Amino acid sequence: MASESKELNLILEELEKRIAEYIGTRCAILCSSGRNAIRFSLLAFGIGHDDEVVIPDFACQILPITVFCTGARPRFCDVDREACALSPTCLPEVLGAHTRAIVFIHPFGLPVDPSAIIEITEKRRIVFVDDAAQALGASINGKRAGSFGDVGILSFGKFLPWYLHGGAVTTNDEKLAAKIKAIRAKCERRALFPSLGYRMIEICGLKSRKNVEMIFKGDNYLHRILNRTLAKKYFQSVDSWIKADQYVLKLWYSNALTSTIIDQLMTYGGTYWHRRRMEEMELLFLNSEFENIDKYLQGRRSIAKMYDKLLKKDGFDKISVSDNYEPSYLRYPVIFHDKKKLAKSIRALNDMGLTVDYRYKPLHMSPFFSFINRSANFKDSIYISEHILPLPIMFNMNPERVKRIASIVNAN
């Protein structure tokens, strides 16, 4: 058992070193998910009850839930309409005496210059979290997203072709990295189903990508059922928004949130990866996949160039990218002028069998978070959420499918 643990640590250290070198930081700490990377980072900075963390209003609702699960309170800031990222103009209006951190997202794989935000955070001694979960490999003047802040956040499953979980924290602060690793060791545990499953296929000589993926998906499906069943005890979802019972909010305000309730909040959406440690075989496959990250990103950039040429820019705007910016293109977003034309395009894409994702509702409109900075202005976040169409991109996407998607968007 000790030799197995030692071997696992060696694999983990090798992968973390490779990730750090790729991003351009001294340290990388592999976590079971991107949301876990955020949570562990905030906890390592001592952020908790009575503290506030500013996040963009146009973002996935799991982000404020993750902040909530540190005991801190999320606050929402409007975004810049041109970049879809947190607005440096609106930020000073949101900052308060209890603000301890800012989470800055590079949306859709499009890197955004954070210098104006960093200037504010350095002046006020606020932690800057450079969230590159949607922008793995993107860069500005050769500096990669995830290396601009006190910590950076990465997510691998969004960019690697094989369905993997896993995220990472990147930082130049070695003492902070040690704290995050200590928190990871405390919070992440082995799960019975995958550990036994991977051990069996190894003993039987069935170590293949297909079998590893089968164990991973089976484990995910099992806990999706269990977590959703347990989560109903604490909160429910209405129109895909979280609706918390009032006693949960009371517990939060009284600093009495139990680990059980936090676990249920963190597992919303059917995942439990904040507790599930990555197994040795998963680390090996992730390490193998990460070797090809540049090839996968180049494939995405080639698809984006096809969109550049095919889309007529009639009735919608593209988000411009400067010459010294290198996106990683999680999606190719366009902003429609007319909401009716947008809806028509979405219906046509759905008929084609393509689900349009990453179209977030503004967080301040969630019933669960409606009590947070109600008086703030979110006009650009609302506008983007009502007009944006993130077109799909995959590294090996069929050119004919790209042409068909472009023709649908152009026609509407």
C-alpha cells in the first residue's frame, strides 16, 4: 500500500511539473475539478465567513456556489460588453470593506487583458484569481492565461478529447502551493467504485482507454443518482436555478454551515469530484493526453479560422481578438443584434443535433442569489445573456459541419 501511494505521488508530481512549465508558473497543484481548484485556493488564502469574493455576473452558477461553500459571500460585477469579461469600470462600485478576492474569467477561450483589474487588486491588496478554466493554453504576448494572478485556475475536461475530470491551481507562491496541497489532502478522498474498478482492469490486463472511460462514466452515473437524491434534502432546483431552503441561508449567516450541507451544495449538478481523488490510471491517461494539448488547441484554432472566413457578420458581431492574443477557443461566440434571429438560429442548431451551451443567465437573476448587491447595474451582463450565441468548436470537427453551422447563422 505504501509503495502504491509513493508511485501515485511520483505520477502526480510529474504531471504537476508539466502543467506548471506549460502555464509558466513555479507550481501547479492538481485537483479533482476546476471548482475544487477555486475552493481550495480561497481557503488557502484564509477566505471564509464575513468575507466577500467578486465574480462576473455572466458566469456559470457553480462559481458563486463554490464561493458560498468556503463560507464567503459572492458579489456580482457587470461585464464588459466587448469582451464578456469582468468590467474594470464597474468593479470599484462593487468592492467593499469585506472584499478579499476577485475571480477573473477568460470566457470561451478568449484571453482578456487583466492589467486594469490587477492594478485595482494590488492597490487594495485583494487576491486576484486568474480563472482560465475556459481558456487552457490561451495567451497574451506569450503569457498564458492562468499565470496572471496570485493563483490561476485550469480545467482539463473542456479541452481534452477524452472525457476526463480534473483541474489545477497554478501559482508562483511555493508556500501557498503547500497550503493548497494540505487542503487537497484533507478534502479529497478515494472513492470505492473507481479504485476497485481500475484495480480490476489492471489485474485482468484490460488497461485501455475504452475500459478506463467506462469505469469513469459508470462512477459518475452512480454518484449522479446518489447526489441528486441526497441534495433534495437541502435544496431544490427551479427552472434550472438553485432554490435554497431558508434555513440554509440562516446557517450561512450564523456561520453554522455543516460539512454535509457544503458537500451537497458542491455536488450540485450530479458530480462529487470535490471529494473524489483522481486514481493512478486517470492520472496516467491525463498525463498522456496533456502531451498533445498543443495539437488539440491547434485544431480548435483551425476551426475558428473557418468561422472567421465563413461568417458574414450580417446581423451579429464577432468578438475581436488582437494580433498578440492567442485564443484557445472553447467556443466561438457571436453577438446577435436581434434576439428573434438568435432564437431562430438556436432552434436550427438544435434541429441539427447541436446543443448550444455556455449561454448563462445573469447570476443576479437567480432566485438563490437575488439578495446579493441588488442595487448594482448589470445592463451589459443582461444584454450579452440575451444576444450571445457560442458556436461549437472541437479540435477534430468536420469542416462540412462547420460550413453548415455557419450557413445557419448567416441565414438567420
